[in-house]
Amino acid sequence: MRRILLVLALLLPGLALAAPARAGGWAATYLDPVPASFEAEATYTVGFWMLQHGTHPYEGPDLGKVGLKFTDGARSLEFTGVELKEKAHYAAALALPAGRWKVEAIQGWFAPFEIGTLQVPGALAVKPLDPELKAMLPRYLEMNGGKDPWGQVRPPGFSKAAVAPPAGAAAPAAPAPSTAPALAASASLLPYGVALGLLAVAGAAWLVVRRRVRA
């Protein structure tokens, strides 16, 4: 029993330190305006913004690979993004065979972000913006402590005067139907749940030992 309690005592501090490391760990990708139509095997350059919490540039350690991924069930193609002058702004050169492609953003250590569906030849259909994320956009300055991280070149929908995406422009890509914030919160709370479970086990074990000593 003492060995069990010792193992728990060693594990719990590590769990407590690891849990905050990924707190708030979700991001959203917004596309710059894209061509109205894509042709097979033609080369296009697509700009996009990868924003933590959907509102601000990532400012942590090395993020890892950022880019765009296209899958059609049998094939998977990835095009790495290169950093542009603006914070959190990237561009990827791509060329695709004919087909219907699911489009996702590769977001470093953040979870991939589903953008929509691309028909080649044809157009990109962007998923509607999630209501919870859409509600956050008008408050992005407030959420960033009043700091506006953008200059003249800005992500779609992040104008100082109006934050709604302009009509007819490529709308910001949307999270999956189950909201990214909710999923991220569940993931970041998981280590705490494990820690609480271990504490409960340790407490129960201590009560058993105590009852045996009294008997």
C-alpha cells in the first residue's frame, strides 16, 4: 500500500504541471480570397491565416508544420505553407488533379482544421462559420486586451470598422460542427480529471489501511 501511495505522490505533481501546458490549445484557419474556379493540374497560390483561439497570432514556442491538406478518400496531398511578412499569415502553392477534395488546414501541434470541400475543376465550398466563433470576432480586440495585432494587411473579417466577413469574399473557414472551443476545453481538462481520479483512489486506499490498523 505504501508503494501505491508513493507512486501516486510522484505522478500527481507531473500531471498538475502538464495540464496547463495545452490549455486553450485550439486554433482556426481563415482563407484569403481564393480563385472563383480551380482547374486540374494548374498551379495556385492560396493565402491563409492561422489564429490561436480564432482571434490572435500564436506566440508560443516552435509551432511545427503549417499548410493545407487535401484528401479524396484514396489520395492525400499536403502543401506546406511559408510564412509571410504579417504575423500568422502564410501562403501555400498548390496544384491538384481532378476530383472532389476535402480541405483541411495543418496547424502545427494544434488539431487540423476543416475548411471545406474543393471540386476540381470547380470551386471551393467553405463550411459556414461556427456561431460561437462568429460571436467572438466582434470582440477580438477586447479578448486581446485591446491590442490590435494587425497592420494594413489583415485577416478576412478583422477590419477595425467592421468585423463581419465582406460579402462575396472567401469567408473564414469554420470549425467542425462540434465547436472547437468545447473540444479543446475537454482535452485540456483531461489531465485534471486523471489527477482527481488518482486522488480518489489514494484516499480510498488510505481509509482501508486506517480501518485495518484500528481493527
